[in-house]
Amino acid sequence: HYSVVSPDCRLVVWSPIVEDELTSDIFGADDSGSEPLESSKNEVIQEKVEFASIFIQDVETEKIIRTLPISSSEVSVEKFSPDGRLLAIAFFDANASKLTVQLIDLQSGIVSLEIPNLDRQHYSPDQVFFSRDGSTLALLTTGQNAAGEDQPMISTWNVKRGKQIAKWSVGADRMVWNLTFSADGRQIIGGIEFESDELEPSQPEVRVWETTTGRTVASWI
């Protein structure tokens, strides 16, 4: 499992993944102990049930103050809002292809915002992140362009209203890392690089996007 600590260092959130495998052999061996026929072996049902629970623990007392069950095979990320009142979690579906992002009120345990059916995210520690005032949430996901090429997508969301503000593509065959909001929350800054052969490395670039439109306002190498 992994863990993340709240901004005031009073809470720690951690999430082990538990996997149970339930197997049902319809035909199985007969009373003589012989193996089932080859045609029967194809009808063995194997059902795998996977789930994760998120535990919120008091650092000082070490007591679990809330448990959040998640019907998922994989919890990808957990992030506290700057004031520590909300927890953003991202988890995959059973096929690990679609993503759901939830904002959970830690005092009540109520989901205040849910963004379902997103494409699988890049593995980056900044794939879900807040503006400094906590009013805006940004996501880094993967989408496809008209040619079927994978491309990183950045979207911004109004936390209070639960509405998408903007969504834009970074471009095909690019890697994105270290995304963060500017101090005033009006811009998102991050590094990008073309995915290229190791023998011909590409030149990294720093790019700045406008939060409300996704428009590129600055870039440099």
C-alpha cells in the first residue's frame, strides 16, 4: 500500500489492495477422480473479485477515523485539498481502462464531486492536483486524436460547482510531468517532451497554459 499525509500533518490516508479469487469448477472431476473432458475444461468459471479500501488515520492517536470502500482493482492516486477538507481519489474500473475521480468530504464521507469514465491516466504523481486556494481541480489523462494516436489531455474543474472548466490536448506522442498551478491559479505549468528513440533524445520543453481556456501563453526550452 501507499500513503499520503494531510497538509497539517494530522491525518494520513493509506490504501492497501485486497484481492480475493473465487473459483467455481462446474464439471470438475467425477466420482472416480478422473480429470474432466477437455471440452468441459473450457467451461470452468473463474471469477476474480478485487477491491480496495481507503483508510483515514489520525497521526497522533493512530486511530482509524474513517474507512472508505472503493469498488476497484486499483486506486491510482490520492490528494488532499490545500485546506485538508477534501480528498481527491482516482481509481480504475475492473478492466483498468477507465478512470473515476472522486472528491470526498473527509468530515462527512460524502462524495461531493464524481468524474467517471475517463481514459486511463499517465503514471505521474501530479495526475490529480489542486490550485492553491482549492477552488480548481486539474487532471492529466490520456485521450486519442482523430488518427487514433494517444495524447495527454489536461482538464480543469470547478470544485464547488462540480463542472468542467476547460479541456485541451498537449499533443500526440508527448510525455507530460510536474504539472502545477501558478500561485494565483490562473495558469498551469508543466514539462513536456516528445516520446522518441533513446538514440535520438528529444529536447524537453516547459509550457504554460491558461487554466480557463487551455491556451498556451508561454513556452521555452
